[in-house]
Amino acid sequence: TVETHWSTLFIGGISGLTADVVTHPISTVKTRMQVQGASKAAAVHMQQISTIYRNPVQAAMHMIKNEGFASFWQGIGAVVGGAPFASALYFGGVEFTKHMY
């Protein structure tokens, strides 16, 4: 029914948003560590020194000490703006396809 499809889209959007908001701090640390590889290569080429994260714990401690706890939430606006729609479409598509076959 139409109500079932709308509820699937809504629940999918809420679940995706929740998952992304909860895991965002971990994703922020992971992204910084990934980017440092490219930054390190550029810094070596340009003979500059950049912050080097040795492991995720050290990266998180560096972020807290130098930028504050809020640094874990940088970029959350883009996540909040996109995650509900992407997850709603994903879960809606899965449910729609299950009923086709």
C-alpha cells in the first residue's frame, strides 16, 4: 500500500541519518588519516612539514587538544542534508524490489 511505501522511506531516512550521525566522529578521524597521506606526499614535494597522525587514537587526541571536541563534528551539515534521502531511497528500493520478485 501507499502508506507502507511512505513509512519505509521515512524509517529508512531516519535509520540512515541516525547511523551516520552516530558514526560521524569515527569517520572524521578516518578521513583525516586518509587525507594525510595525500597531504604528506604534497608536503614532501613542497618541503613543508604537516601534522602526522600515527594511529586513530593519537589523531583523536590531537584533534581534541588542538581543535576541541567540536572538531569531530565538522562536516555534519552535509551528512544531515544528504543521508536521510540516500538511505530512504536505498531502503525504499530494496522493499520495492522485494515485492517485484
